[in-house]
Amino acid sequence: MELAMKRSLAFNSLLLSVGLLRTSAQSAEFASADCVTGLNEIGLISVNDISGSPQDVERLIALKADEQGASWYRIIHMREDVHIDRWQVQAILYA
């Protein structure tokens, strides 16, 4: 039993370190352009050469927004690169 508990704690620590498990109860959410009026802009995320689907890209942006303490994010630029499933994306972060 003790070995299983140690493995579970080690596994949770690993997931936390790579960002696959969250400790906060609230995470950043997508906001459309018409919903950001009155929100405070707190930063910009710009990421190039992301692989995966558009949904994978949005999950990465949401994770990065969380890391920077944002409550909301709005993707303002998302373009598939010459290589299939490689993306360039920019998002504005809001508090």
C-alpha cells in the first residue's frame, strides 16, 4: 500500500511538472472579441512551430495563459505553417 501511494505521489508530481495536472480550481478561458470590453489586457503570447491540431494549439495557449495568471485569452492570429500541422499563434491575455 505504501509503495502504491509513493508511486501515485511521484506520478502526480511528474504530471504537475509537465503541466498535465492543475492545482488551481480555475483556468484561463477563451474570450471572443465582443466579450473582452472592460477586461484588463495583461500580456501577449506568441508561439511558433507548434505541432498538432487547432484544438491542441488552443489547449497550449490556455495552459500558457494559466501560467501567466490570466483569466481569459483571445487568439488574434492562428496560421498553419507550410508544414502540415505546424502552427503560428498569437493571443492576448486578460485579467
